[in-house]
Amino acid sequence: MTQQDGKSTTLGVAVIAHGEDEIRVVPRRMVGRWIGAAVVSIAAAWVIYQLVTNPAYDWGTVWHYFLDGTVLQGLWMTLLLTALTMVAGALLGVLLAIMRLSGNPVMTVASTTFIWFFRGTPALVQLIFWFNLATLFPQISLGIPFGGPAFWSASTNALVTPFIAAMLGLGLNEGAYMAEIVRGGILSVDRGQDDAVRALGLRPWQGMRRIVLPQAMRSIIPATGNQTIGMLKYTSLASIVALHELLYSVQTIYNVTFQTIPLLIVASVWYLILTTVLSLAQVKVEQHFSRGERGSASDTRGRWGRLIHAVVTRGSVRHA
Amino acid sequence: MHENSRHASFLEARDLRKSFGSLEVLKGVSLEVARGEVACLLGPSGSGKSTLLRCINHLEVLDSGRITLDSELIGYEKHGEVLREISVRQLCQQRSMIGMVFQNFNLFPHMNVVENIIEAPRLVKGVSRQDSVDRAHELLAMVGLAEKADNYPRQLSGGQQQRVAIARALAMEPKLMLFDEPTSALDPELVGEVLTVMRMLAEQGMTMIVVTHEMAFAREVADTVVFMDDGLVVERGGPDEVLGSPRHERTRSFLARTVRR
Ligand SMILES: Nc1ncnc2c1ncn2[C@@H]1O[C@H](COP(=O)(O)OP(=O)(O)OP(=O)(O)O)[C@@H](O)[C@H]1O
Ligand SMILES: [Mg+2]
């Protein structure tokens, strides 16, 4: 009887009027929770204390470089690279997923092999590989292969700039991951939709574009959001080929001033700001795509909203 | 020679065989349906009724046998002695002449009722938006859903969704309509409204093949009742014959079980 109202456990002590009786509800004592809270508080206090008192953080330097031109340039490159690799990755992913599901054995094998290779090797290795492509092919030509004439030719070193190497390394890698996300999305669409599409006489690509992909978006969009947040951080790998993105921009500064920690903090704070903004955007987009879906109408706060709500109302987060 | 031109039926399926892996689902099924005829297909679960319907519009590829609709071979072209698979383009053209209604409606959930109906006429037949929308409203009025044009499928009852699905199929002006247990997923009180629409279609002269467990509908509307079991047509005839005085033991025991339900 005392468990009838789930809210009573979140309010500490509640009084439930039950017909003629009044029953006072006293929640379970949660000793473990109190001990946990104490440990966390002490740890948090220590973190804040040393952040303030340790001079090596050099907060003055952090603020000095936070809006520095070099840093902002790096920030812009990070955003540009994230956006372009995600667009390239998404397009490639759709193509690979459709190839894999096409039922054409050549396409399926080609796609599966691509995904196997680019998911199976680290993005960092691929990036360095592309940057050193000139070792393998000093010249890149357009023409008839196997020794035929070339119509156009260029030096690989001139062609594969750090930016192109980063685009190839991160974009192809992302394409392989996006392929699996898109494939999962397509497979999540009810088989009956495909029957209806075919029975009406729609061509396969018409059915894919108009009926299947729009429904697959419901699961593709949230996963793509996660990928974008991940990619924002992965772009820092491009610092290894001297691409002037956020991490490389602070490195160029601390290589001269030796203020390593303060400048890494500058980069970290920017990464945190960007990932936070993206996370909030993701919540909005997810809400948009789940609008009108069964079960979501009553709670429009989204996952984050529910979590924050659960935390600030001191409710238990167990079922959040 | 012109084997099809003389006594050919409108739909003619001859000696259809289909296996899924090692499971033979159709073991040589033949079926003839005349223009304007309503054939009801009965049989126990797993007897191959859905597979037969899906072979007729080539959703499943046959292992052997042939199907002609209005003297046109479905899915293949005759080149001398061999049958060659037709192009995707031609196949889509053929499928668009055969309407199909599914047990689970299979409406497009991200499109409203009118969009569901005009999608195929626009993409497959190239009908203009205005013409296809006008036609959609006519069809919706016919199935009694004129006021639901702007609703999304999830806002409709099962019976209403199935009537939209029928309107969607009719929008392609099909020569033949296939119904695969159109009322089996419906609450009992919603079955009637769908059967009413189907009865009206039959009266308008639509050629229909209906897989159903609704004996009253079969008795009243069907010209022919076909009883299938274990991948074969066991018995066919008028509804009074097959339902009233079945000749085969298997038909009798199936009917006894069904009526008791
Ligand atoms: N795509 C498939 N792959 C493998 N087996 C299948 C497939 N489709 C149907 N079957 C099998 O073929 C048999 C006949 O199926 P079918 O759906 O044609 O029967 P049915 O007469 O329509 O039955 P029900 O009344 O249950 O709908 C069943 O055993 C089924 O499991
Ligand atoms: Mg069936």
C-alpha cells in the first residue's frame, strides 16, 4: 500500500490520505547514499581547491589566449572539418548501406570489404597513411590505367594537403561507421513497407528514397548526432599532419611559450563548449523526429531534460 | 501458337511451384479467374495462400509454372523457347496493374492519407498532382472516409486504415485486386466496414482474389471458393458446393474447425 504512489519516494517524507486512516510514510534509510555523497563532496572540494590554488594552471594565460586569433582560426577549421567529414561520411554511408543491402553480390562484397577495412584500422593510422601517399604514388594521373596515356597529372605531395589527408582519413572512416548506422536504420523499417512499395509498382530506388529512408531517419538521426560529437573531437587527430585545427593551434602557441597546460585548457574548454552545444541541438532534433510518435507525447522534455529534472528535484535517478 | 487467345481466363496460373529452402510451399497450384470474378481462397495456416498471392504479382519469384493476366505473362517474356525475366521497369509496370491489400495495412506512416494514395499514381504513372489529389478524394468518398484526408495513419482505427489501403490500391486503376486476410488484424466490430467496401467493389465488377476466414463473406460475395491445403488446391467450386457440401475430407474437417471457432 505504501508503494502505491511512486512520487512519495522522491519527496522524502509524504503523507497519504487513505480513506479514514492517515498513514505516515517513512522512506528506507539509505546509508550507502549518504556515504557516497560524502565521498563525492570531498573529492569535488579537493578538485576545486587545487584548481584555484595551483599556480601551474595559470588562469590568466588561459583567458589571455581564449579568444586569440590563432585559436579562433583553429576553432573554425575544427568546425569546418567536422561538418565536411560528417557530410561526406553520411553520403558515403548511405551509398555503402544501399550497396550492401542491394542483393547484388558484387556490390555487397565491395561494400562489406570497404567497411571491414576502414572500421578495422585506426583513423589516426589512415590519416598518416593518406598524408604519406606520395611515397606510394609520387604522381596522380587521370587516364587509361595499366600503362595507357594520361590526360592529366599532378604531384601527389601538392595534391594531398593536410586538409585533404584529414578529409580522406576521417571521412572514409566515418563513411564506414555511418554505413552501419544507415543499414541498421533501413533494417529497422517494417518489411511490410517494402511489400507495399513493390506491390504498388514503385521502382526500388523510388521506394528507398520516398518510403524507406524517411522512416529509417528516426533511428539514423540520433546515432548521427553521437557521431558528430565524436567527430568534433576526432578532428584533433589531424594535428599530427600539421592541419591548423584547434589542438594544433594551441600547440603552435605553447611550442613557443611553453605554457602547455594553460593552452590545453583553452582547447579543452572550447571542445566542451562545442560538444555541449551539439548535445543540446541533438536533444532538439530528436524531439522533432519523435514528435507524434506513440508514447512521447506526454513527456516532451527529452532525455537530458528528464535527467536534469530528475537531478534538480532530488528524485532518484534510478529509473531516469 | 495462340494458346491464350481462345478460352483463356483473365488470370491464369498454371502449375505453380515455389520452395523456401527445403520447404516446398506451392506444389503445383493451378488457378483460373475470369474477368469480374471474385475468388475466395481458404485453407489452414501455412497452406501457401499468401505465397500464392505474392507469386501472382511477382513479389516472390516462382521456381516453375507461369502466370498470365489478360494474356500478358507476368514477370517473364517469351523468347522462342525460353522465358526471360523482364526488366525492373516492365515488372513495376505489371505490378501497378495488380492491387494488393495486406493483413497489416502497410500504410506509409510518415504520410497523411491523401499522400499515401497519390504517391504511386504520381511516381509510377506520372499523374499530375491536382488530378491525383482529386482522384484520391473521390476514392476516399467511395470508402466512406472523405473527412479523413489530412489524417495520419496512426490517427485512424484499423478498419479505417484498411479502407485507406484499399483506396490506395484502387488509385492505380488495377485490373485485379489481391486481398490477403484483409480483416484478420481487425477488432470484430471493425470487420464489417471493410467487408462492405469489398462487397461494393465486387458489385462494380472488380476481379478479386480474397484470402479470408470470413465464411459469411465468401458465401455471399464469392463466385468461386478455392480450398488449399499443403501447397495444393484441394477443391474448387461455387460457394454452395465447397462450403455447403464439400467433397473432400480435408475441406470438411477444415470447415468444421473454422465454423466452431
Ligand atoms: N519468405 C519466406 N521464407 C521462408 N519461409 C516462408 C516464407 N514465406 C512463407 N514461408 C513459409 O511457407 C509456408 C506457407 O506460408 P504462407 O504464408 O503462404 O501460408 P498461408 O497459407 O498464407 O498461412 P496463414 O494463414 O498463416 O497466413 C509457411 O510454412 C511459411 O512459414
Ligand atoms: Mg498468409
